[in-house]
Amino acid sequence: MSASAYEPVIGLEIHVQLKTRTKMFCGCELSFGDPPNTHTCPVCLGLPGALPVLNAKAVHYALMVGMALDCELTPRSIFHRKNYFYPDSPKGYQISQYDIPICGAGRLGDVRIHRAHLEEDAAKLIHLGGTGRIHGASESVVDFNRGGTPLVEIVTEPDVRSAAQAREWLTLLRTTLRQLGVSDVNMDEGSLRCDANVSIRPAGSDVLGTKTELKNMNSFRYLERGVEAEIARQIAIVEAGGEVIQETLHYDPTTRSAGGAPGAISSLRSKEEAHDYRYFPEPDLVPLVLEERMLEAARAELPELPAQRAERYEQELGLSADTARLFAFRSELGDYYELAAAAAGTSAEPQVLANWISGELVARIGDSDPAASKVTPGAIAQLVVLLRGKQIQPGAAKQVLDALVADGGEPEAIVAALGLGAIGGADELAEVVARALESDPAAVEKLRAGNMKAIGPIVGFVMRETKGRADGGEVNRLVREQLGL
Ligand code: ADP
Ligand code: ZN
Ligand code: MG
């Protein structure tokens, strides 16, 4: 079977570090990049007898996340101990939420949310490699600064169908979380971390296949590439008559797989080695009961979120779905567009103005913020209004935009200074068309024979001669008229 005979099924688990001032269950300040083990106390070091106190701000942020993801909020949720032994967890367990999370079912864009819960981050293990002093072999050390950082873990339903969709959806999630202001959402620094569960099934089937869990994707590119590589690996196994086994995998983007594809996938543990965490309710914390004032406080702080913004652009302004998403996901483009639209009023078509920003302007300024460019929202609005009034032609408008990007200024003044106004008299244009036809007898012959594609070079000649100031439709009409077609 070909690759298209299989449908990939992907569910994501995302850990988000919350930007609270202090840790989840103690008063230690959060720090990133401070000297190791300078933000610790008996609680986050797991010393005997130390008792946790829940951080109210972390709850507030979790509620904002839950509301933004349209989750059902749980009136009374519970913390559990997830038991495991590892040096990054001094207590021997992580305090997490298990069967009753603070946020239940929800949705963001085209992906359903299974749940979102609060938990504490582990400490950071630093692997020193072969420089160890104790055994001379590899040695690892622990930095407890990160231990106890508040996390929200978001678990999606298996609704994602491709690696590209996983990446795009994670971008939407990141923008949403950033807009909420609850996290730095930085994948390099680990404040946003994503694991992907991947399976394949015959296209058209609605049964879930055996999944693997892919860890360690610390950038959007690696997420997309890792998931792609894993889908290919599973298809190859099934094609060869084998069976995918349930396991946890590590994706290493820096190496190559046996087949030569970038990014090797290796097994961390199989189902048999899977942990039994022996969850039980945390006896040192009372249930988390939501009060109306907590919900009101969270609601009051919700900004307009990307998904709502995209909807508003599509429904109210009639922008295309693609443009609406672009402006919503890259909010600096959306902000700029709204200023330009306000300046243009009813004198510009919303989609045309949007295209000049998302197409021509972005092509010239790349990923940078248009507000920091020399092109004011008013200037690009005026340019589009001039175009609509046929005072300039598209080719000339592009030259005006070049000038705006380079030096700023007003489109009308630039048009006048560079002589880029649309050709006024039909006579002037007719004269240029006549010269164009004269210069290219071969094209004229083809045109007479009915091959209208041959008009390309003629139009090109006219645009060159007029510096893009001619109206393409008018040139077309004049060519037909002069050739008697
Ligand atoms: P586990 O018990 O292994 O933790 P869960 O059912 O809790 O599995 O699901 C964990 C994640 O895996 C969720 O994001 C879910 O959407 C996803 N998932 C579950 N089954 C599949 C599957 N067959 N293929 C892809 N993703 C899946
Ligand atoms: Zn502490
Ligand atoms: Mg699970």
C-alpha cells in the first residue's frame, strides 16, 4: 500500500510552566538561569515534615487556561501523589492531579482537549558526561531551582491528522497562552514542552492503532520532523508485515536514522517497563474547591484570544480563513492591519488591504513587526486607496511600497516625485501599445492566428515602457482594437 493508504492519528501532551512569582507549593521564587540550588527550601527539597501550601496564582492561571480552551471547570478537584524514584524528585513522588483534574473536556480550534491539570515540575538533571570525579565515568548533578515550578499539563484528544497540523495547532496554543500572559511559552528554555502520541491506521478506519509516545521535541520544527519520521517508521513496519509496539521513544534531530532520514528515533522504554505510579490522594492538601470570585477574577483577565480573533476577521470583515488565521496567530500583523483598516475606512476592500499587508509588505519586511517599519498603517492604507481609484497600477504600487519601506513618507508624494501615476490619456497608452506591436511581429502573427497567450510579451513591453503605470485591462483592449481582433 502507498503511504496515503494510512491515516496518521496524533494526540499531544503539553507541559506549560506558569509564570508565577513563586513555586507551586512553597515560597521559593522561580528563576531561570540563576546559579544552581539557590532557590530551595525544605518543601521543594522534600525534607521530612515539610508541608505544601497551594499557590493561589497558579490556580488563577490554570483557570484562565481552562477558560481559553473552553474546558469544563471542575468545582472540586483533587491532588494525587505520583510515585516514582528518580534523582529529580526528592520526595519520591510528584504532586499532580489524576482522576479529577481542575480542567475537563474542552476545545481549541480543530482539536478537542481531553483535560488540563495542575502539577509541579521536577528538578533539573545536568549530565556532565565523562568528566565525573567520583567514578571517572559519566556523572550527573541536580539543580533543584526548577523543582516545584507550577505546570499546567494539557492533554488533547487524538484529533490531529498530520505532522504539519500538529505544528500549526501548537502554534495556536502557544499564541493563546502568550496572549493570556500565564507563561513565557519558550520551547528552547523548556517553558513549553510537547510530547506526541502517534499511531497509524488504514485510511477510512475509525479504530485506533497502537500508539507510541515521542519525547524530547524542543522546537516546532523538531515536533513536525519527529512526528513525520515516526509516521514513516510505523508505515515501514506495517508494510513489512510487522506490528507497531507500544513504547516511549526518544527523537534525536541531530542524528540520522538507519534509512538516512534526518533524526533518529530510539526506544526509551516499552509497555512492559512502563511505570506503575501507585497514585493515591495527597494527604497534605485539601481538595481544590472553585469559588465564584475565583472564576470571576479569571474571566475578567481574559483577553481576546487568537481563535476568537480569527473568527472575528472572517465573520465581520470577510477576510479569507488563511488571512484571518495569519493575522490572529501573528498578532502584530493583526494589530497593524486593524490600524490600516481604520485609516482606510470604507475606501478600501478589507481583503485587498489585507493582501497588501500579508503579501507585499511581509515579503519586504519578513518576520519583523510592521509597526517597527517605516511604512505607517496610514501609508499602506493610502496606497491601497490610490490603487482602488486607479490613480496607480499594481506594478507602480509595488515600486511605491519599495520606496515606503526604504524611506517612509506618503504614497501620493512618492507617486508624484517618481512619476508613477497611472497613464491618463488613452492616446498616450495607445501610442506605446502600437510601438509594442511593431517591435514584435512574431507575437502579432500568433495573436492574429488566435493564440491570445502571445499577448504576454506585448503587455510586458508596455509595462516596461510605462514603468508599470499602465492598466493591464486597458492594454489588452487596445491590442485587440489595434489588431482588429
Ligand atoms: P496513556 O494511558 O498512555 O497515557 P492516554 O489515553 O492517557 O494514554 O492518552 C495520552 C495521549 O495519547 C492523549 O493525547 C491521547 O489523545 C493520545 N492517544 C491515545 N490513543 C492514541 C492513539 N491510538 N494514537 C494516537 N494518539 C493517541
Ligand atoms: Zn521551596
Ligand atoms: Mg495518560
